[in-house]
Amino acid sequence: MKQWEEIRRLHRAEGVPIKEISRRLGIARNTIRTALAPAEPPKYQCTGRGSIVGSYEPEIRKLLCEYPRMPATVVAEPIGWQNSISTLKNRIAQIRPEYTSVHPVDRLVHDPVKAAQKDLWFPEPRTPSDMAKP
């Protein structure tokens, strides 16, 4: 980014030719021309590569639709999975909640900030005559 600013400042404000900027900064002339062309600074753009599991996902979803609690190691065999099982396990862990319902014995988790339990216990009042009894 700083280099882009420096190239534009030298060329536009000071009128330094591209060949001279190339010598000063040690950058190819075509690179300088590329930096001078757009009006906005360059942005880093990364295209998502996707996952190796992506091509198997329709088959995984079909199996999970029938058997929502099927372990990832068992899913691997019918779909012909030949890669790392941990990659498959991670993806199935993301997909599985769409197909499973809440089981009645599943553990409930309460965020301590949002929920609290207060148990009140008031012991029976004791009188001195109650204390004398064995």
C-alpha cells in the first residue's frame, strides 16, 4: 500500500517519469504502470477454494436424512471417502444439527449471564423447648 502511494505521489505530484521511478524504487516499469492505472488502491481478494468434502456433500446429506446419528466413520464407507477422516468428521459435525432433533435426555446448557437458579430454604423455626428433646 505504501509503495502504491509512493509511486502515485512521485508520478502525479512531482512529475517523475516511470523510468526514473523504476530506478529509484527498484520496481519493474510494467508494475509501475499497473499501479498508476486504477483510481483506487489495490485490494486483496481471495476466492474460496471450497472443501474436499463439497463433492460428497449430497451423498452425506442423503445418509444423514435417513440416519441422523450415523457416525462419520460409518458415513465414510458408503460414500467412498479416501481422505483424512478428521476433515469428514468436522464437516459432518457442521451438517448434522440440520437433521437431528433435540433428544429429551440431551443436556441443557444455560449461559450463566442469561439464566440463574436461586434456591430458597427456610428452616423450621426452633424453640428452646425443641432443643431440649433428644
